[in-house]
Amino acid sequence: MSYQILKRRSYEILEKGQSDDIWSRRVDIFIIVLILLNILAVILESVKWLKEDYAVLFDYIEKFSIIIFSIEYLIRIWSITEKKEYASPLKGRLKYLFSFYSIVDLLAVVPAYIPLLVTVDSRVIRGVRILRLFRILKLSRYNKAFRHIRNVMNQAKEELVISLFAVLTLLVISSSLMYFVENEVQPVAFSSIPATMWWGVATLTTVGYGDVYPITSLGKLMAGIMAILGVGLFALPAGILANGFGSTIENADKEKSAKIKENNNQKCGECGQQIHK
């Protein structure tokens, strides 16, 4: 097998290949199972007795996963030039390195190499190991739901930024006003504007933990107004996302129907008769 053919085949197997490509499907299933196994291992490791009794097993899973994910990452960078968008050997690969999926793949392997390259204490190592949860993002390659979420976020990013700015503005204003109203009577609970923002978040989201709350009449009146405003304002991002999901799914259904129709209308190149599938 020549170098070019090998690179092309590697790209087809790792990226989304043809529906009848058995090896591409097998590799996809293997990677998905390995990702799920890693997430399960991270969760089970938080149980003290499981971590102590099966430490060797967890260590083998981690080492095996790092080897596979590292090889996969390197092969993707090597073979990505088969895609027209990244055809340039140098610029194409550099462009791919900063793409969403490449960053996700990098986050899946980097935490394992940090303790080997840098001397850090045990607390930092524990924090770095938690970063292995980023491997769940690798499922976005194989799951339509993740792709829909990414498409919606890209399409509605301007509207989401505007709504987020409005929410932050209301949070700052409400927290600042509440601080000046309640600070004298509750100097511990409302010790500063940043500390009061915890109350602001709990109130505007209508979660209402009840650990911090106003006791003055003016403070209660302001809290009620802020809660009502929060219901309406926090509904904006939800509405934007719901509309985006509806449009994305509708477009995906149209593309699927058009593809099925195109396949059904294919004709034989020799006899000109319609091909029935």
C-alpha cells in the first residue's frame, strides 16, 4: 500500500466514512466504548474503596486509553490533509490544530502528560486527573445531539451574547442595590457587592437556596421585583436555544429527505433506467 493510499484510508477510517465502511464503523464503536469506559472510571475512582481495591485496573485503563487517544490524535493530524479544507501540508494542519475537534482531542490526552513533564504536588495531580472528564466531548464526533448543540451555538452566538450581557447587567445592578440596602443590618451576609452577587444569582434564577435573604421591607420589595425580572430575562437564552434547535433539526430533516430523494432518482449510466433501492 502506497503512502498516499495509506493516508487516505486512515482519514476515511477515522473521519466519517461511507455507510458501508466496516472498518470505519468498527473504529468508531471502539473509540466510543473507550470514551465511555474512561468516564465510568473517573466516576468510580471517586469511591474510596473502589479506588483502593482496583487501583491497578484503573491505572491500566488510563495507560491504555492514553496510548490509543495519542495515536488517534497524531493520525488525525497526519491524515487531515486529505480533507479539502486542510489540504495544505503546513497551513492546513496548523488550521486543524486550532479547530474545535482538534482541541477536544488534545484536552483528552494532555492531562496525562502534565505530571510526566512538570513536577507538581499531589493536589495539582488530582485536579489534572479530573480534566479527563473532557474526554466525553470526544463523543461529539459520533453523536448527532452534540453536533446539533454545536451548530445551534454557532448560529445563535450573537443573540446569546446579547442576552448574557443583559443578565449580567441586571445581576450587577440588583446586587449593588441590595448591598446598600442590607449591608447595615446584615454585615456578614451582605458583606460586599461580590458576596451579594451570590444572592443575586439565586434570586434571578429563582433557585432560592434561602441561605442569604433580605430582612428589611425595602430589601424584600427589591428581591420580589428582581425575582420577577429574572423569570423573564432568564427565559431569553432558553427561547433562543429552543428556536435554534428547532431550525437545526428541521434543516437536518430537509437535507436527509433531499438525499433520500436524490438516491431514489438515480439512473443507470448504461440503460438510463431508474435504479430502485
